[in-house]
Amino acid sequence: MYTLMGLMSSKYSLAVKLGPSLGISARNWAKIMFMNGIISVKKFPRAAFTQFISIIGAPFRLYEKLKFNSYINKIKLIKH
């Protein structure tokens, strides 16, 4: 069993890389978590940080959707 100090002293447990999961929406993050199952204790801080960032980003995504969705829907793509 891992202790809290052992978990936090791991060299890579709190290392955050700016990967594709950092800006993921809470809905997509929940789908990934459901599909993959249980997170190992060693990787839990990264998963918690990703979840935290996805929750923080939700109001910004909603604002952008409300502000720009009408502009995006007006654009017509033409295939050449």
C-alpha cells in the first residue's frame, strides 16, 4: 500500500506535461475514465489535476460557445 508521503515523493507523480489531455472537456474526460477504469495510485495526482483543469475550463468553453456559435454556424464550406 502506498503512503501519502511515498505518493508525493515520487519523481514523476506531480510532473505535468502539456499534453492533449490538459484541455479536455469534463464530458470527454469522464468518457475516457469510464472506458479505462481504475487509475493507479501513482498516476492519481495527474488525473486529479487534469480533472481540475477541465472543470476550471468549463465556463470558458460555455462562454465561447455562446459567443461564437452563431458565427460558426453562418460559415458555409464549399468543396472544390
